[in-house]
Amino acid sequence: MSGGQPYFVDHKRGEVNELKALLRNPRVDRDAARKREVIKKVIAYMTLGIDVSRLFSEMIMASTTRDLVQKKMVYLYLCTYAEQKQDLAILAINTLHKDCRSEDPMVRGLALRSLCQLRLSNINEYTMTPIRSGLKDRSAYVRKTAVMGVAKLHAKVPDVVNNSDLVDVLYNMLRDQDAVVVCNAIMALNDILADVGGMAINSHIIMHLLNRLKDFNEWAQCTVLDLVARYTPKDDKEMFAIMNLLEGRLKHANSAVVLGTTKVFLNFTRNVPKLHHKVFKRLKAPLLTLMSSSGVENSFSILSHITTLVQRAPGVFDDEFKYFFIKYNDPKCVKLLKLGILKNLANERNFGNIIDELGEYVTDVDSEIARKSIRCIADIAIKIDVAADAALQLLLELLDFNMDYVSDETCIVMKDLLRKFPERYEEVIPPLQKCLKNIEEEEGKVAVIWMIGEYGDTIRDAPYILEPLIDSFAEEPSAAVRMELLAASMKLFFKRPPEMKAMLGRLLAAAIEDSSRVDVRDRALFFYRLLKYNEHEAARVVNSQKEIVESFVENDIADLQDRVFQEFNSLSIVYNKPAEQFVTGVDLSDDEDDEDSDEAKNNSSSTSTSGTTATTAAAAAAAASAAAASTSASGDTDDILDFGSTDNNNSGSSGGTNDLDLDILGGDSTSATAAAAPSTPSITLNAQRTVDPARFQSQWGVLGAAQQFTWNLTSVAAAQGLEQQLTAKHIHTMATGTVGNIKKVYVFATDANTQALYLLECLADLTQLTLAVTLKTDQPNTADAFVATFRDAIASSLK
């Protein structure tokens, strides 16, 4: 913008009339510089969101100029407002047609590109002839623009392109002398033929493109390499010929070209194991060179691909483990990837060097790096038996560090190590005792409580370490800690009954009385009834012989690796998940989970609106069976259950036990019927969106289903309008989409007063006109109130 005038400032809308007068002023027309400044101001207003569509006629007249910059701005304006000014757009089309016949190839290309960008319903009537002329133009720039114009035309009116010979013309354009035209033709064909898997390829096309590969720029080379990766050579001779042609691409300075070539080599040899392994070795040197010599962003991408290769080909990169030692100036994302690679590269020859190096990273100022380093040390010990001594010695030394997160993570990994090497508890437990009382983190607490339960007979103060946790059970926010505390207390009770008897009684009473965590209450009821049934059976169940763990499920990701490896050289490698998990943005669970969920919804169609499910009935039947069995328990069992409490409410007497049984099983049927049902509390939903996709997905995986129900819809239109009805009641949509005849809607809401979180999966069957809903919440006692609010929100759509 000449003169340094500020165009992007907030002007009054009334000045649009002034611009209209200036564009019509003959003196402005005669002054090219002034005319350009006026048009610049129009574009600036348009960019600010001010409606300048009233200038449409004047801007069309301004397109009659030899000034290319002015013509570009006018075309930008026309493409923006042509859809609003359908009646005047014909004037713009005439102007663009005229410029498509200009002697200047830049003007011809610019006019053709703008013509293809017009959003008009009958645009194919005006663009077909200019596109055909452009495909035969003597200028490569115009031909390139015309090729992309075909793709744009297909996006608007696919039938017009499919029923014409334009696809055949694009195939012929693969022989064009200009490499950019060829690249655009490939991309256009892949876009147009996406429904059939992209453009058709054969040996002649592939060899033609590979022989011209050096003429293409880097972007075009990546496009060709993606095409070659889809091709299957007809024999070994052709495979080796293609690989020889691409050998030089492995030395290219551009990482995208190297990774594209890598994908070709891996795809070609995947069915030839010996050759496939040799390819991994051949790829090692160029990838390590690129990783070391590239910037942070490129290094991260290459490290992500190396991570996949290390998992697919164990042993290939093992001798180069020093390349992955962390540098002081590495960003956090690179450090985390290097730690993961070092763990996978460890073997019986180099584990000592790697463990020593990981020990240095524990002092990193970033707690996540320190935690990851500790986790990697433990993983190496689990993976390599001979490394256990060195790893355990280093981990025990870390307990002396005066850093809470180091102690927390060390206790967590010690739990896994003891599951793999239970015979090592004698050297692990004594040093752990001094830090057991100071662990505050949830996962660390779970690990410590587990170790106390398993090895409490060797820890002198074990019951008294658990006692503060038992006394503050009601204040403990973590369900995982509560569950582990119940299990550990049961284990320790059978090892040290005199000390644990009263504690266990208080714990079971507190857990059973608290209904805020249904899973914790069910576990407490299970232990309680197990003790009433037979104390010897309870001891056998709780303190059963543990199997030695050889590998953990978390590390068994072969299925995921295979799926991700098929999408090599894409974002799937960086995200470490298949494309369908992050491209669609709709499915929050795996396909198998979806199928199970759909089946559950179909089976739940017979459930009542109140949300009572078969699971509840089964639980009641199991409770009744346990209560019946308890009547035949011996007197010794009652003695064990008499926890010596002086509180009448927790008494172990027969009267107290009967009262507890009645409460557990829902009470006497007559008294329950006579009792007044509590009124459903009202809730006020938050109008603001307080949940982001990451929180929704994490909570969806953690929370259990509070209620499941199925309702009948009035019509397909009712199913399509669910989101609008729910939004009006402050129930916000997180994701939506249609798979087959099932419309999926994921919504959430929060209580403005209690901050209770409600997550819902709504599956609308557009054929059967049913709506299956799964509700998850962190406060199950408010589920009924929310269901009532939810039903009111969509009442007009339900039968």
C-alpha cells in the first residue's frame, strides 16, 4: 500500500457512499494511482466485515483496466459478493470471459481462476468453455489454472465433470511438458476420483512420472511418491527398477521427500521379510542424518517416524542409541520422544549405558521429563531381566531425592516391578517405608496402598499407615484410592487381624453408607457379604496366589502399531493413532465399542423410562442370594464381623446386621411402599460451554453409565433437530455425525450450582425412529433430575 496510509482501521459505514461516488468520478478514472487507492480502501472495508456489496456495479466497471494489481483486487471483490448479487453477476461473468481471451497469460490465468471461484448455481454453463480453452493454452500458468478449475467445477457440479471427457483430458495432461501442470493434474484426478480410490495407475504412468521426478519441485515429488506408494509392482524386476530410480531421493535435503521414499520402500517389501529388514537398515543412516541436521519441527516429525520404525524393526537402531541422548536445548516434545525411543532400544548389551543416562534426566527441571525417565527405567527392567538389578538400585537411590514427584513416580513404578519380580520385595520394601506416609498423588497413593496390602506383614507400621486414610475415607475424592484402600484393608486383615479388625469395620461401614460412588459401595458390599458367607473363602479369594506378570497390556499395542504403520508419512504417525480417530471428530470410541454400544442400545429398548436396567435387576438378585446365604453362616463369622464398635449404628449384633441387610436390599417391601418418595431435585444448567473436547473424551472413558434408556421419535425431522432443541435448554453439542441410518449426537451439560457434569451419547435410528441415550455423570444421585430436564428439552420430538 503506497503512501503508508492505514487502510485496516474502523471507519463508519456511511463512507461507503463516498467510495461509490469516487468510483464513479471521471477524474478518479483518469488518475490510475488514485483509482488504485480507492479500490484498496474498498478491499480494506470488505476485510473488516463492512458490507460494501452496494459497490458491485462500480467494481465491475473498474475491472476494465490494464493495471494487474487493480484487476486482482477487483476480482477478489467479485468472487466475494457474486453470490449475494446473483442478478448482477452476469456482468462479472462477461468481464471475466473477455479477460480469458486476453493476450496477457497472467490476465487469462487470473480471470479463469476467478471465474471458477464464483459461487453461482449455474456456474457450469459459464466455465466449461473457458476451462477447455485453458487446458489447451500455450501458457503453462493458464494450463495449471485450468486443471485446478476442473477440480473446482467437480466440487460444485460433479455430474457435469463425470459425464464429460474432462477426466480423460486430465490423464493426457500427465504428459505435459511443464512439471507443475503434471502435478496439478495428479492432484485434480485424485480429488475427482476419490470415491474410487484416486486416479488409476499402471506401470507406464509410474515409470513416466519417475523418469521425470528430477524436474518436479519438492511438493510435486511428494505427490508423485504418494502415488507410487499405492502402486504394486507386477514382479521383482519392476520393484527393483523403481527402488533404484528412487535411491537418490533418500539423500534429498527435504525430509518430506525422504519420508515419502521411505514409505515406497517399506510398502514394496512388506511381503518379503528378509528384504524388508534390509530396507530398515538402509533407511537408518538418512533418517538419523535428517534428525540431527534439521530444525526442531522437522526433528520432531522424523523422531515420530523413527519411533514407529523402532517398534516395527527391533534391533535395527540399537547400536545408534547415543543419537537419541537428550540435549540441553531440546524442546520438551523432542525429549519425550527420545526417552520413548531409548526405552525401546535397550538390549542386554547397552542397557547399562541407557539406564545411567536416564538416571541423569531424573533431575530435569521439568517434572514430566523426570517422571518419564523413571518410567523408562522401570520399563527396561521389566523388558530385560538382567537389567533388574541396575534398575532397582538406581530407583532405590531416587527415593533419597528431596522431590515429591520423583518419590511419587518411583513408588508407582515399584508396584509394577514387584508384580514382575515379587521375590525382590525384601530389598524394595524397607527403603520404601520412609516415604510411604508422604505420598500425596492419586496414582502414587494407589501404588503405596497396594504394596501395603501385599507386603503388610513385613511392614511394622502397615495398619497405622492405612488408619489415617480409613478415618478420612469420606473426604477422599478419588474412587481409585477408595477401591484400593478397601482391597488392601481386606488383605491386611487376614495377615494382621487384631490390629485391622476395628479399622476394617469402620471402613466397610463408611463405604456402604456412602452412595456417591456406586462402584466403591458395590465393592464394599461384596467384601462384607463375602466375610459373612465364609471367612476362609474370603481369605482364599482376597489373598490368592498372584501370577508373575511377564508383560503389561499397556505395552501390548501391536494392533495399533499395524494400523498406524499403514498410514506412514502422515499425521497418524505424529499423533500415534489411526486417521479415523482424529479426522472425523465424531466418534469418541473405537469401532468395536460403537458396535457394542449399538447392540446395548437395541437391547435396552425394553427398559422403562425411569432408567431401570437389567444390570440393576441382576445386582438385586445377587444381593438377595448373598443375603440368603449369609443366614447359614457360622457363629465364628458373626464374631469376625463384630468389629468391636461401640456405635449402635455400626453394631455387629444380629439386630444391627438385619437392619443393614434391609437397607442394602431396599428395606421391607411394605414399608418401602408406604414411605414417601423424595421429590426429584431441580437443577439449573450452565449456559456457558465449560467442557472442551479433551475433557469430554477423558471423562467419557472414566465415568460409568448412570442411566440408559430408549424413546420413540415422532419423525426423521425430529431427529435432525435434536441439537437445536437441546442447545435452547443449555445442553451443548460436542460432536455430531451420521453413520448409515444412525445419527450420533454427543452432548454435555453442567449444573450451574453444583458443577455436576453430564455427558450423553444419543443414537437416533432414522429408520426405526428411536432414540437410544446413554448418560454418564460424576454425580449419579442427580441423574434422575437431569433426565427429566433432558426429556423436557426434546419433548416435542418424542411420542
